[in-house]
Amino acid sequence: MDESVMNRRGVLRGAGAVGALALAGVAAASPAVASGNGDRGASGSWMITRKDDPPADPTKVMGVVSFAEGGVLISHDISPAGPPGTGTWAGQGDDRFKGTFWSGQPGEGGPGSPGFTVRVQIRGRVHEDKISGTYRFSVFNAAGGVDTSGTGAFSGHRIEA
């Protein structure tokens, strides 16, 4: 396998919503994410497993996705490890949410070299202390063109303090 394929896979793993994916929280009091039964909605951090749909790499990836106050979204694949992704999210009512985050990697010339970026768009739902959803990713080359895109699904559970 050539190095550019390995780098792309590494970024895709890091992009998972969530992400894979994927993906920091919202205040529990926010009406956009608080459910009628007193749940915290998506707010907080989640241990997730994600998998890209074929024909992408079928490897299952574990990661942590966090939904923070102010609409901050953070996603970080941990097994196998990948670069973090950051972005934004919003509650959609009925314990549903959507979000977009970005990740990237430098080019083969090292830090400062133009590389590629990955945009991941997620949609999901929280039910009690479980989370699940789908994601769509696009990999952009250094010139800004789309090299590849795909979809996948994620599920997981809340991480307690």
C-alpha cells in the first residue's frame, strides 16, 4: 500500500463520527437537547464504535465523541488512534441531533505541507444512555477537490465521570 492511502485511512479513522461518528456537549438545560424525561440529551461524552459502509475500509473503530455547551463537537478515534476532529452540533428535538466536524493531516512533506482535510456530517439520536446514528464523510485533497466520500454508522454509550 502506498503512503497516501495509509494517510487517507488514518484521517478517515480520525474523522469518524463519528465519528463516527464520532464526535463535546450541550448544557443539559438547553431546550434543544433536553428530553421530556429529564435526560441530559446528547450533552457529555460517549464511547462509540463506528464503521464505514462499503466500499470503504470495513475496520470497526472505537472513539470518543463529546458534545459541549455552545454547540462544540469533538471527535477522536482511539482504537486505532487517529487525529481529532472539531466542529459544531445542534439538537433537533425528540432527543435527535446533527453536527459537522473537520479533521486533517499534513501532506507528505511534513508539518506545514498542504495535506488533505475530512468533513464529517452526523445525524443521531440519544435513548437513555445509548447513542446511535449515521455519518457522511468527504475527503478533500490539498487543492480543495473531493478525493473520496462515503457513509457509515455509529453506536455507543455515555461515559460517566
